[in-house]
Amino acid sequence: MIRLALTKGRIEAEAVKLLESAGYDCSDMDEEKRGRRLIFHTDGGELEIVLAKAGDVLTYVSHGVCDAGIVGSDTIAEQGSDACELLDLGFGRCRFALAGKAGEWKGIGHRRLVIASKYPNVTRRFFARRGADVEVVKIEGSVELAPLLGLADAIVDIVETGSTLRANGLEVYEDIADVSARLIFNMASIKLKKSETDIFVRRMRAAVGV
Ligand code: PRP
């Protein structure tokens, strides 16, 4: 059995759809059955699926208590990970972008900018590549508020449809990097559960179409 940590929320439904098309019966996760449970089993007993927050998926896989994980590359970019990234799953597509109030971006310039983000490490790396020293303020969610309230000159956030930015009078100043859901594996699990890992990855690859 492979124990798979699955990021709950945004990418969960797409991940379950992909698992189903890879031939794993996830009916244990059906709305009417699940209640507040966090651990599920595929009908054939091949997978134990653990629902966790994105950052915790990386922690469980890194500690080896979960063999594999499905998590956004945004979280991997922010937290770093010693897990092995085996597959781009092709869903959960969005991008990191620098954004702020429409028509107000004056470039990096000479003044020390304040940038708000849920992704302080990604933000620091982006500005370091530009040789710019910025003040990064960590925000937990609804980052779009920061420039509107006057806390920050701009934000670094994930943009999917762009509707949150538009609805709040903000715009993308610059695209930073593409993001998508990834299948990651604990290095030791790849070796210790080689045949199960091979079967799982082969079936997931076929479902993704790569
Ligand atoms: C993300 C992100 C943006 C929004 C982008 O937030 O931080 O706010 O989605 O999506 P869009 O381009 O399709 O509008 P999320 O919904 O995860 O909530 P949060 O900001 O409270 O974390």
C-alpha cells in the first residue's frame, strides 16, 4: 500500500478525478460518506489517502510518514522540499505574479518597496534576482487587501483566472513563474516500495497522458 498525502481544498477535486481515471476507486471520499474523516482508502486497498494542508503534505512526505504527495508547485517553491518530484499532474495551473493597483506600478526604482505575500521566500528570490532590496510582509490570505489598505506597494501572489485582481481594481505587473500540481515521493519509499511505486506512477502517468 502507498500512503498518499493529498492537499485539501483548491486542487483536491481534480486530484481525486485523476486518481479515479488512473483506475483507483475513491468512493470512500464521496461527500455523503466522508463526514469529517481525514483518512480514506481506495476500494482495491492500493492507496491510503490522507487529506492535509499543502505545507503539511511536504512535511509528511519529507518525514517519510507518507510515501507520496499531491501538492502545488507554489508550496514546493516556497517551502523547499527534499522529496522527489515525479510528475507534473497538469491541473491546478496558475502562475506567480507581481501585482498591484491598476496603473500605479512605477518599477523597482530607488525607493525600498514594501511587498506583501503569502510566499515570502518566492518574493525575496524574485527581487534578489533583480538586485532589489525589498521589505517583504507575510500575509496569510486575501493578499489583495495589502495594496488597497496602503500596507504594500505590490503583492506577489498566485493568479489563476485574474478575477480576484480585477474585482479589486488590481492588475498583473509581471508574471514570475508557472504553477501546477505535482506528484512527489519520499526518496526512501521509492526504493523500499519499488514495485508499488512503479505501478502507481505508471498508472498516474497514463491518466495524465505523458
Ligand atoms: C488565491 C490567490 C488569489 C486567488 C487567485 O487565493 O491568493 O487571491 O486565489 O485566483 P483568481 O486569479 O482565479 O481570482 P485563495 O482562493 O487560495 O484564498 P486566500 O487568498 O484566502 O488564500
